[in-house]
Amino acid sequence: MAAAQPAMAQSGSGGNDRVFIIGGGAAYRPEYKGADDYEVQPFPYFSVRYPISGMTLSLQGAALKLEVLASDTFSAGPLISYQQGRDDDITNPVVRQLSTIDGAVEGGGYLDFETPIGPGSFSAGVIALSDLSGVHEGYSVALNAGYRMPVTSKLSVGVGAEVKWADENYMQTYYGVDLPGAFASGLPSYAAEAGLEKAGVNVNLIYQLTERWGVGVFGGYDKLLDSAADSPIVVQEGSPDQYTGALAVFYRF
């Protein structure tokens, strides 16, 4: 939903204005990375865009950005984000025997590019993140691109794609099976290597009910790759095909 939200945040306001959005809805997602069991969870949503001394601080879902460098087409700065873990109450009885994984706080930087093309705008970017919380002690780099255009005066649609690379520590944390885990679960031990974690596509719709109220719908598909796809967590107990979806209602102050 963070990818869909900016269209609503910018509607009716200048790029340097303060924007405050609150909302909530339901999210449909895998219980953990590589799972074929899904969960539906309610979630609150907050988004803030606040100019500070020539810079802009923005919160979109679980990502906090500080726009330090900005022009008509480029923006860049530091970023803090949150990475989903693996709880001990998951459905799969085999993977449940593996060690739990806490949610990870990650920090790094981003570079975004956006330019008008036709009736809409094309965007592309790169995000590099490193673990700040000692959960996976690794780092990742993601490349993304997308296009958003208005369909009517109230409805806009966006499509996007992303590919993500991660180092060995990251991949081993989420897709590896150590010897104690293999003994407890019956899965073969597995050492994951650095490589592409996933490639995916997504689509999102934003509908402005009024000047301040809006509804967002998001759907995405990710294909796990390389060591992630070869993990016994995925091959024997999960799936390389990962689907996500969300529906939320927003109010912009």
C-alpha cells in the first residue's frame, strides 16, 4: 500500500505541503517468507509528509524517509524500514520447529526518479538497506520501476515491478536451515547463498471518494529466485510463488 499511497497524498496539495494521512484496512500475505499458508490481518496505516529546513520527512507505512536531495525529477536520502519475521504460531507444523525470526529494523538510503510520460508518470528507484537490529545482520538492494496514470478524475491506477538482491547473511536467516533446525524439523540442512531473493510485479488502484477520503486496493506477485527458491523451506514446505493483497480506506487532513 505504501507504493499506492503517494497518488492520494499529492492529490490536491503541492509537493512541499504538509500531508497527514490516517487509514486502515486488511492485508492478505504469506505467514512468512516462502510460505504457502496465508493470513489476513487488520492493519493501521499512517502517512506523513513534513518539510524540515529544505528537506522533507515522510512516513509511508513501515518506511521512514528523509528527502535530503531533491529536484523536479530526482530525490534521494536516508531510509529506515521494517522487515517481516517468522513467528512461532505459524500454520506449518514442520517450519514451526525452526527458530523464530524477529522483525528486523533496516536502514540505508534510496534514490528515486520520476518523470511525466503520456497521461501519467514513470518512476524508478533503488533502495539499499542494512540490518540495524541484529536479526539477519545482512544487507539488500532492490530496484523498482512503475507507471501511474489517471483513469478518471477520481480513479488512478499504477503498475510496477521490483527485483531484490540480498547477501548471504540475509538469505541464510530467512531461507537457511541450520543443523539444530534440521534435527528438530526433519528438513535437510541448507546453507543459503547470496543472490536474487525475488522478482515481482504489482498493481494498485486509488479511488478518491471525496477530496479527503479515499480507498486503495493493492495486489502483488513475487517469484522467489536463486537460494530462496531452492530452500527446503520453500521446496518441501512452501512455495516460490508469493501473493499479497491489501484494501484500505484513507483520510487526508
